[in-house]
Amino acid sequence: MKFAVVSKNPTQEITRVLAMFDLDIDNKKPDFVITYGGDGTVLFAERRYPGIPKITIRGSEGGFKCNYAEHELEDVLFKIEDGTYKIKEEIKLETTFQGRKYLSLNEVQIHNSSPIKAIRFSIYMDDLPLFENVIGDGAVIATPFGSSAYFSSIGGEKFDKGIGIGLNNPYNVKSKPIIIDDGFEPEIHITILRDDGLLLFDNDDNIIKIKGGDNIKIEISKVTAKFVVG
């Protein structure tokens, strides 16, 4: 089996365990990816190695989505050696914009491009209007994995199934974030009505400019993120 390691500063303990198992390190086509850091490291690793099982080691106080402390890595690797590990899958969102597709594990955001100017937009589920002619700072469409991140900062509650949709500082609409039940696999359509904005995915620095008249489609991806657990 081949492993990749994603970390800015692996500790002596991480280095010791990797050497003890004499892992075959392959940063191009690994079978497993070991991450050491915080939640941002996990998101970065998933962008770089989508769908490949991650062993997430907590290396900072911000590692809420990391499954293991560094001293547990040795036990995890033993389980992988003898095949007794388990995999947990997390849904991802697929966004289509101007013919291109983008994947995200945490959330998709639309955001006003200027802090002194609102963006106007409408959100539809399939053909049904959810929020029309919203004036505000934007919106967050979140997965269960990302429900405790930016989604929670705009008033959303953590959820385990479905898709969360919340408005970011709306001026003219009073609504709490909603959860679309996981029994549906809806297409979420966002129409930008007026003013410039930004389209963002997780903590990716690939930020896309959007403007009035643009249409964005968001749906559940057929690709999942996989994590080694138990």
C-alpha cells in the first residue's frame, strides 16, 4: 500500500511512526493519505487527493474534524496492515458554473464582493423558490461535515444528514437556515440578480467572480470523501 503525507510540520512522533512502518510514500497515486494539522489541512488534502481515504491526525486546537491524536497513528496503521479499519464516507457538493464543475467538502458560499455593497440573489430548489430577491451579504450551502463551520456562524445548527442552506446577513428576508432532508437529492439553483459577488468553496483560494445574470447549480456529488475511523 502507498501513502501520502500532508503536513506543514510533521512532529518527531509522526516521523518516528512513519519510519517504523517503513511506509511506501507516493505523493502521486497513494492508497491512503495521512494528514497532520487542523481542519484546513483536511480540506486541502481532500482537494489534492479527492476520494482517497484520509487518516486525519490532530495537530492543532482547530482540528475538530481530525479523528486521531498523533499518539494513535501507530494503532491506526496496524489496523490498516491487518485490514480491521473502517471507512466513513461524507457527502460532497458539486457546483456547476459556466460549464465547469467544482467540488467542496464543507460548503459553497456566494458572497458580496464589497463590504459596503450588498448582493441580490434568489435561491431555488429544483423549480421551487426557497428565497427570492434576497438583499444581503450572500448565502452558505453546507454539507453535514461542514455544518459546524461557517454555516454555524450564520445561525445554522449542526446536522448529520441532508444539505443546509442559510442566508448571510440578509437585509429584507427573515429566515433561519433550513435543512433539506437527505431523502431528496435536489438541484439548488442560485440566480444572481444584481451587483458583483464571489463564489467560494471550502477554504480554497480559487475565488470566482460572479455578477448579475449569472446562474449557479449545486447538487450532491457522486464522489464522496472517505475517512479511516475506528
